[in-house]
Amino acid sequence: MGALEMVISLFGGLGLFLFGMNMMGDGLQNAAGDKLKGFFQKLTSNPIKGVLTGAIITAIIQSSSATTVMVVGFVNAQLMNLYQATAVIMGANVGTTITSQLVALNIDAFVPIFIGIGALIVLFTKKDNIKQIGSIVLGFGILFLGMSMMKDSMGPLKDSPMFIEILRKLDGNMFLGILTGLGMTAILQSSSATTGILIALSGTGVVTINMIIPVLFGCNIGTCVTALLSSIGTSKTARKAAIIHLLFNVIGTIIFIPLFGILAYAVTELPVIGSVDVKRQIANAHTIFNICNTLVLLPFIGVLVKSANKIIKGEDEEEKYGVTYIDERLLESPAIALGQTVKEIERMANKSKKNVALAMKAFETGDSDLIEKVYKNEKLINILEDEITRYLIELSKLDLSDRDHAKVDSLFHVINDAERIGDHAENIVDLASEKRVKKLKMSEEAEKELEKMFDFTLQSLELSISMLETNTYDKLEEVVRLEENIDSLERKCRQSHINRLNKGICDATIGTMFLDIVNNLERIGDHSMNIAQASTDSY
């Protein structure tokens, strides 16, 4: 095999390996679905739970880099503090060792069976949950096919004088080994891919665990590059999370450099974890290093956080004039990104509901501060609509289950309705401003009718948003009843208005304002009903 042919074969094998790992991770994510979202949502400040969360998420999505990028996104979205983030990052380093353990398995003879069964399931199964299982099996098979190609492409290297000379330079040179692992992982953006190449390289028969362990140390540092790049342009706290990831892996490497000989002895000589198979030694060394590093540094989470605070000084502003819960980095896991999008839409809908209440209060009192607050909130609602819509478009392009695709489609409608509610609140505050300037006064009877209609409208909004928040549709009947009451009251208000005009109780100008508010409240009720219906349609 010539040099060019070997490089092409290695390149193709690496591509299959990464594609298979990605397919398997996507299948696991979609199969986990709502459970995956729950892992992060139930996260507490307990560091052990944080480590377990990071390990489980990484084992599912098959990438510690992706998990750490997501953690940066969560911190940027103010959904996780630095103490929680540090624990999850530690767990991610443990979870990523699952991939190397899988890759070290001797199942080459069964690879065609995995690919065949997985392909049949994906191509001929209509049930979404069964198809995801097929993706997992197919991805597993493709991953090992890529490993086999990489191993075969590297076979001739054992007879290459140049390759043997390179290995000789690595042997006993800790710094060069670490630098090699760091560079490889920084380029490939995946420590699992680097570990896969090292395990494939062990098939040449000329690689020893003493050469590989320093490269593994470098892999752990190199995987931090992804998170560091991802943190550019984020909040200070998010950048601190990326720094903590780097500190954790650098400190772990420094701790283990003097223990190099003990680690090599453990994976070659100790019962259970020791092996004569170099690829098994590599996988075990990778696992032991990350588990021990986590156990050693877990009690020092506070020290890591303080160190990050010293490196990046200052705190973020409390208020964010834009999205809070969604972040581009969360798209690494579509199931979690979808859950966060729902939260962001809930926030937008609640802003619109609050603006309706403020606008009605401003109309009643003529308070100029309230009027200005409504206009400011309306600008935020419009910003949220634009940013959430763009995010949903990106989310819709990802590999989602049929149910989640339906959910995304319904959320587009919810965003539109929430924004229109904000527009109606702005219409009401325009009337409030005019009423204040012209010093107009409304009859007591008209004020009571508006108050009653507003109460029905607010109740409808609260129930509709509650349905969106709780993923339930048991309140739909009550929303329908409120909508009927609002429509009925609108007709009564119009008739009462005509009666007051005839009796001379109110003039035409304030009467027109009264009808305009009634019309806006009725339209808000319609949009509230739409939100409730959209929440129902997606389940």
C-alpha cells in the first residue's frame, strides 16, 4: 500500500468512525427524548449528581466536547452556575471514556451484522422509536467499520523506518507526547477520534502503552479547545466555565505526570484492569486517568471556580435584554435545545401577558412611567420573536423525532400569537397615552365592564401559558369556556356603549376608545385560545 493510498484509507476510515459515532449519538439522544432534557433540568448543586449528569449526557451524545459546549451554553443562559458547571464538566471527562471502551472491543466479525440489522430497521420501520434503535445499531456498526479501515490502513506503518523513528522520539519524551495528543485533538475537535486513531495504531504491533499515555494526557487538554472557541463572545461566566474545563484537564495532567509509571503498570499488570492487548491498555488508561482525575479534584471545585474568577475578573449584568434560555451551543443536543426553546417562548408569552396588565393599568391611572414601561417591554418582545424564530429554524433542520418536529411546527404559531398579544397591549397603551394627554374620563359603568372583560382575558392567558409550561392539555375546556365568555361580554359591551351614547353618559371620543380596548381584549382572547390549541396539537 502506497503512502497516498494509506492516507486516503485512513481519512475514509476516520470519516466513517466520526459519522458512526454521530449517528449513534443522535439515535441515543432521540431515543432518550424527554429523559435527556430532565437530566439537566433536575441538576442541583450537589457535585456528585453533577458528575453523574455529565457522565450520562456524554455517554449518550458520545462527545465530551459537545457536552462542555452545551454547559457553556447553559451557563451563558444563566441556567447553571459555575459550581454546577464544574461538576458536569468533570463527569463529561468520565463519560467520554465509554467510547474508547467500546472501540477496544474485539467484535470485527460482527460488524456486518450490526450494519445489516441497523440498515434494515432504519429503511423499513415506520415507528419513530424503533427507527432510533436502528440508528443506534447502524451507527455502532459504521463506527467499527471505520475503526477497521483505520487499522488496516496503518498496517504497513510497522515496516516504515520513518514511522519507527517518530515513535522512538515519542518514547520517553513526555512533553512531545502531550503536545502530539493536544495537537491531534485540537485539529479533530474530538478526543474520542484521537483515541480511536491511537487504538487503530496499536494494531501495527510497534506501539507501546508507554508511548501512548502522554498522548492521552494531551488529548484531554486538546479537547478543551472546542469549549474555549465556543465561549468567544459569551458572558464572562460562560467564559469562566470554559477556563475551568482547561484548568481541570491541565491540573489533572500535571498530577499524573509523576504517576506515569504507576498508570502504565496498572493497565498492563494489575488483575482485572491489566491486559496484554495494547488497545485494551489504551482504553483502560484513558478511563483510569479521567476517573481518578475527577475523584481527586472533585473536593476542590470551589478552588477551580475561584481560580477562574481571578483569571476572568468581574461579573455579568443581571438583566439580559434578549434571549435567556436558548443558546446556539445547545443545538448540539436537539432534545435539550427544544426544551429550552419552550422555556424561552414561555418567557416571551409571560412578557406579553404582563404588558397587557401594565397597559390596562396605564389606561386606568394615566401613569406615564407605566406607559414607557409597556413600550420598552414591547421592544423586548419583538427582539425575542426574531431571535426565537431564527433559533427554531435552525432547530427544525436537525435530526428530530416526528413528535419533536410537530412540536417545533406548533411553536412557530405560538411565537406569532405571543407577539400579536404584545401588539394589542401596545395598542391599549397608545389609547392610554391619548387619554392622558386629552385628560379624558370614562364612565364608572364602562370601567367596570372593561375590568370584567380584562379579568376573563387575563385568566385565559394564564391558563394557556400554563398549558405550554406543564405539557398538559387538561385546561383546554376551561380556556374554551373563558373564550366564550369574552366573546359574549364583547357583544354586551358594544350594546352597553350604544345605550350610554344614547343617554349622553359618555361622549364619542372616550366611547371610541372603549370599543377599541374591547376589540383588543377580544383579539387577545383569540390568541390565547390559539396558544392553548397549539399546545394541544403538539401532543
